[in-house]
Amino acid sequence: MFPCNKCGACCRLVGRNPITSALDRGDGVCHYYDDSARVCSIYEDRPFICRIDEGYDALYKSQFTKDEFYQLTHNFCDLSRALLG
């Protein structure tokens, strides 16, 4: 399972990505992101695009090893946190 540290950076940048822009509540942040708790309010029922392991199995398994995919995802996490300051 992807070792998410639950920083919420990906949830706060959905407006910048055409794939996730439908989740934007108008300020770039996901409709489902709970600002006060800093977590997804529908985590167990979150959209497919937010499910790292399921996305890997369905879309990227033939292109990357799981470790490579996790490293790429962590790189995205790091970039997202840097963009948010």
C-alpha cells in the first residue's frame, strides 16, 4: 500500500490538473478536503484518481514496477508541497 503521509498537498492542488479539475471547489482545493482536519472527508469512497494503488494496478503496472511508481508519486508529493510553500 502506498505510504501516504496525509499532508493534503495533492488535495489542495486539484485545480491545476485537468484530470482532477472537476474536484475543484473553486479555489484549487478538492471539494472533499476538510480544511480543519486536513484530511479527505470521503477517504474510503474517494474517486479513482485518488486511489494510488488501484490506479497503479489498472493503469501503470505494465510501465513501472510498484517501487518505481511509488517513487514517482513521492516526487509528485514533494513538488506539490513545494508549490504550496
